[in-house]
Amino acid sequence: MKLILTQEVTGLGAPGDVVEVKDGYGRNYLVPRGLALRWSRGAEKTVESIKGARASRAVRDHDHAVEIKTKLEAQSVAVKVRSGAGGRLFGAVTVSEIAGALADASGEQVDKRTIVVDNPIKSLGAHEVSVKLHDEVSATVALNVVPA
């Protein structure tokens, strides 16, 4: 079965890739979960839009990744969250919240899938997260979780 991936699937491909998989895997797993679309001539236009969106989010090259790294590491990023008494949070800080705070602080859009949080952030104060910008470039960002 020929499919167009809409999201990254480990071991199979990236969004916009046209892949050939077994019928059962495509019909019972990939298509129902929205990870892929059935391939057709009309769906080829979708491939171009998916690849265009992926290219706009991606870091252009190694030098651009280093430039973004210096912007991100230059300052501490404040993430505002709801908290209760004693500094405990209602839930944990999500990567979407971190990506939004990084965009506000540095002016650079960071894909939330590139943010690596080792332990869930469930308290106020200073924390560190890693952002994988390029295969060879990773930035360590200082987060300051503050009450909203």
C-alpha cells in the first residue's frame, strides 16, 4: 500500500514522504491514527504543502543553528504557569508552553518536537531544558518558572 506520511513515524519516514507499507499496517494503524494518507495523484499536491511547511519550520543550516543557539542561551526564559500554595504547579510545564516562551523571549520559532525535558517540570524556580536545533547543535536553555 502506498501512503503519504503526515507526521514523523519512527523507522519509516518524515512528513511528506511517500512510503510503501504492508496493507494491514497502513489500513489498521497509520491511516486511522492520522499518521498517513492514502496516496493518489490528487494527494501529490498535499506532499508539496507538507514539505513546504516542514522546510519553513526547519533550521536552514549549521550556521543558522549556531546563531539561534547563541540567542537562546544568552538569556533566561520566563515561563508563566498557574500554581498553588507552596510553589506546586497544577500539572506540569508542557513543551508547548516552553516553545511559546522561547518564541516570545528570543523571537525565534522553535519546533516543540525539538525540546527535550529530562524530568517533568512540576515546581516553580530555575530549570534547564535542551533544544536540539541541528544534528550537531544543541542548546541548553535556562528556564525560570514563575506564577502567573
